[in-house]
Amino acid sequence: MSSCIGKFATYFFKEPFSELKSKQHEGENKIWRPVFLFVLALSLFGLLFLAKDAGISGDEFFHVHHSQDVFNYYKTFGEDKTAATPTESNNLPYYSQSPDTFIHLIINTFGIEDYMPWRHALCNILAWVGILYAGLLARRIGGWRAAVLTCVLLFLSPRFLGHSFNNLKDIPFASACIMSIYYIVKFLDGLPKIKISTAIMLALSIAFATSIRVGGLLMVAYFGLFAIVYYIYKQKTLKPVFFKTLIWSLGICIVGYILAVLVWPYALEGPVSNVYDAFTNMSKFQIAIRQVFEGKMQWSDTLPWYYSPKYMLMTIPLVVLVGFLLSMVLAFHNRKKWFYYLVLFFTALFPVFWIVIDRSNVYGGWRHLLFSYPSIVILAALGWDSLIELVRNRYAKWAVALAMCLLCVHPVAHCIRNHPYEYVYFNQFVGNAGNAYGKYELDYYYHSLREASEWVKENAKKDSLTSGEKIKVGCWHIHPLNYYFKDDTAHFETAFVRWAERGSSDWDYLIVCTTGIGPDMIATGAYPPANTVYQVKVDDAPVCIVLKRKQKYDLQGSEAMKKGDVEQGITYLNKAVEAEPDNETAVISLAEIYLKRAMTDTLRSELLPKINNILDNFLKCNPLNENANIMKANCLLMSGQADEALKLCEQTINTNYKYENSYNLAAQIKLASGDVTGAENYLVRLFNTGRHSDQLVKNLLQVFRYQGLDEAGAYIKLYSLLEDYYRSIGEDELADQYDQAQTQLMQNRFRQ
């Protein structure tokens, strides 16, 4: 057993560095090999040093909790199947997330309480593995200078660097993929001879990638594709060893698959069926979130096809983009290395094209495509290296090198100026993060919560509004907040508070990440609010703020309403609106009360001006707020301005196509005017967003009856809508059930 472990360790740690003994490329300066080693050492130190200031990413606690579930699965020998049981609210069993599980095992074994630095250190090391293998692949193609340039450009890529601090999902996957690509190339390069150590490392690389996410099996597809191309290219040489190579290749893939399954509970429960299920069902669990893109709040499942490519063009350093273009232009010059360039261009561009063609639900910039980025950087390095090689004049060579260095200044300056928010980077096409503020998401992974929490711990004080012994700190992202305040529970308590509900929640200080804040509020200056006491900034753009509570009239009004004391609630809410005209909780609650009272004709003329005044003042600050606009539409309808009310409903739908109230009110307006078909169209539009509430079903059935259908006919039409909807999203089993329900109803009607 010990000898097997020793051999494994030898292969894993020693094999990649055997490349360092490779011969220099002809005419290559010997200085570049030691420079490569120096850059590698410096990059590892830099990653570990810089990451100590990083915050917790937005997804970390989900993976921490799943790691415990995985640990319990193996600890109980499979009896605790939480880690192997996907639910409607938890798709993590579809991930193996082996790095999370590995570090959790260490943390659990040694009882480490402050465990986040350990997680981040592992992420740094795995990012460094990606830098190492990207450099080694560049050396195999272009030499040691290309390897050095690759390592430098990858390290100086702010998005890659920033995610390497704490993204223990996308970064390890990126490293595993470039590691796999390296060993695919090395394995094929060695044919017809098969080097056992390379075969073992290729199997381990495939296992590593697949053990992080099921998409790692893409490496098997890459291996098959590139092996076929290589065989056609080298047919004369490889034909005698075709079957031997095929058997070895299949063996590598099978071993990699088995190893991945062993550390993946869901796959272990069904090594073939569950892996296939993970492939086919992952898309059903993709969460649609609203985010800022091109100055508008948009749902991630309806983003423009160019979302990912545009984000990459805006955030990849120009030195990499220019190098990538150089590599394309100079590809003919390097035509003897066409196979390597084919591998790199395919692995760099195929994932991007696939996301565009598949219209994948993506968000958070292009972190889902980080696994393609090392190939992009290698090509960029080869582009610059080829240009330096082509230029004969010594001064011209220095000019090329100087140009490359000058293009590096922008990302380097950003990293120095905005550490530890390196990943909030925009290149010269945008200018900087300040120019992107209000147009694109900035700190979408909530790194800035750490700095804001530390400020609160150092500066927060009790005052007359503090309701308890402890200062109450609110935040929407409660898990990171609990971690940051875990050592200060004697003075602080935390509370889950959503931005839109902050007025009805009890808090003394509120930490708010700018991610998800409407661009309209930013444009009007309503954000950050007047009670902001601290701002975390990147290029002068506030990515996170701390609010200090100045009044609790809104909270008192909400509590009075819950107790049924409407008059007292109105008194407090009016005080809240007077103090803060843009107080969403107070404005919406007060407008809702007045609207219900305005249903009585005797009070309508008195209340409508008051409601309009409250809403108009609020909409000056929040012009696209859905709740306020739909209440404004109700006021217009009560004033006899049905057409204007309908226009406002359409505006609200354009702002947020999943906002139910706008469709329902528009349908009511259409019904009131006798336009039953128009009412149906609005309700069907809402239906096709996937919001199938009981109220919507009742409204649809009511409209169908207005059209002259009997009870059975109304339900047949409803089931037809359900069948079409579920087929459109790939839920054929559900669609078939509703098809059968229609058939049954029609048969029953025929019998009658």
C-alpha cells in the first residue's frame, strides 16, 4: 500500500517538473528557463500573500454546507444520503466539488475554527497549478520565453487573480482543464511510444476536472477529438499501433471516470445513470437572477446572446486581447505547429461559442468560462512571442516588449489601487470600474462584505434607537456576515434583511452590496442613501455601503399594521415618509392602505391626490420601482385614465417581465373594456414566464369562461397551455401528463 502511495506521489508531484529538463528550443536564450522558475515561485508567493486580505465569496457557504453532507455520506458509509439527493432547492449533489471536500476533511480532522483562510489557501495553490500547466503547455509549443509570458499574463489578469483568492469552484476547474489539455497534448506527442507516467497523469487530470463538476467530462471529448485529428495527421506512423493506442486511450478515460465517481456521492449511487442525469438536469436548476447589464436590470435567463463575449472583451486585459489577435494573425507563420494551435483555439473558443449557441443561463460576468481562459492566455503569450521572434531589429524587439509592458500597466495599476477587489476589473474599452458603475455589476461575489463588517465592528455605537443590549447588524448575505461577526457576539447580533424590506426590519446598521441595486436609483442619486456612513469603493464606485438607522417610524408603522392597528400604522408611516420620501417600505405600505380606502367613492377624491403625491416623490428617486409604478397605474385607472394605466403596466413589464401584478392589472383593464382576447394575451404572457400561481390559474379559467367555454372546455384549454409550456422547457414527462389530462376530459365530454 505504501509503495502505491509513493508511486502516486511521485507521478503527481515529480512528473510535471520533468518538463523542466526538456531541451531548449533552437536558438533560445538559456536565461528563460530560470526566469520561468523564478516567476512560478513569485506567483505562488503572490497568490498566498494577496489572498490573506480577501473576503468570502457569495457561494462559499453553500459549498461548505455541501462538503459537510459529503463528509457525512462517507462517514456513515452511504447511509446519510443528503449529499446524493438533489432537491428542488438544492442542486449541489450534481457537483462533486472535490477541492471543497478535501479541505473540509482537513478542517474537520484538525478542528480548525477559522477555516476560511485554509479554503482560500487551497484555492491559491490550485490557481498556481493552473499557472504552472499553462506555462508548461506554452513551453512545449513556443519555448521558455512563451512560458514566462504565459505565467505573467495569467497572474496579471485581474479577473483570474481575484477569483483565485476564494472561488474554490471555477478556479480549480480551470486548472484541472488546462492540466488535462497539457497531458492530452503530451500523450499524443509521445506516440507511438506510450509513457506510463503521462497516461497516469492524464487519467488523474480527467478525474480531477470531473470530480469538480460534471462538465469535466468535456476533457474526454477533447481527448477523443484531438486524438482523431492527430491520428489522421500522423496516420502512417500511428497505423501500426492503432489498437494499442485505442485501448490505452479508453483505459485512461475509464480510470479517470472511475476515480471521479469515487469522490462524488451522487455518481457513486448510480455510476452511469446519475452522471447522465447530472448532465441532463443541471440546466433545470439554474437560478435566474436579476443583474445590471448595459445599464438595465435584466434577468439572467433572458440576457442577450452576446452577454459573455461582451463581458470578456470588457474585462480581459488589452495585453491579452492584443496578444490573442497577434496569435491569430501570425498563425500562418507558425503553421508547422498547427496541431497545437488547433488545440488552443478550440479549447479557448468552443466553450464561448457553445454558451452563445445554447443561450445558457449565465451571470456573474464570465466566471463560468474561466476554464477556457488559460488557453486564451497561452495564445496571447505565443502571439507576443512570435512577434518578438519575427522582428529582426534589436530596437524593434525592445519596442514590442515595451508595448507589451505598457499594456500591462492598466491591470497592474488597478490591482494595486483596488486590492483586494482585483476581480472588479474593466479594461480600457470601459475605462475602469467607476465608468462601469450603474451599467454593469461590480462586486457580484460580495468580497466587500468583509471590509464593511470590519468597519462596523470598529466604529458602530449604540444610540437611542438601539432596541437591545447588542447592536443589530443587518444584511441580505447573512452567512458571510455571521462568519465575520462570530467572534463579536457579545456586542453584535446579525439579522437577515433584504434591501427592499429594510424599512420593516429591525436593524441599527445595514450592510448593503451594490450588486442588484437598480441603475435608475444610481442615476437619480438616490443610491447611496443619505444615511450612508461608510462606503467600500473600487475606482470611486461604491461596491458596498453601511447605513446607520436614523428613524424607526417605518418599522413601528409595519409592526402596528401587523397588530391590526391601522390608524397608528398610518401615523407612523406618514412620519417615515416625511423623514425619508424615498423610504420604500413606508411609501408602498402607505399607498396600499390609501388605495384600499380609495375604493370607496366618497373618499376617492380626497385620497387620490395624496397617494399621487407620495408616489410621485418616491418615483423621482426610484423611477422604475415596480410596486410604486403599479400603484400609480391603479391611481390612473381610478381617475378614469385606463389607457395611461395600461401604458404604465407595459412599462413595468418591460422593466421586469416576471412581475405578476402588472400583467394582472393589464388583464383587468382589458376585461373592463370588453377586450377578452386582450386580457387572455396578458395572462398567457405571464403564464409563459413560469409564474403559475393559483390566482393566475383562476384568472385564466375566468377569461376562458367569458369566451363561452364550459368548465371542461376551460380546463382543456388550460391543460393545453401547460403542455405547451412544459414542452418548451424540455419537461416532456409533465407535458405528456397534461396531454393525457386533455384527452381524458375530451373522452368524458364525448361519453356525456
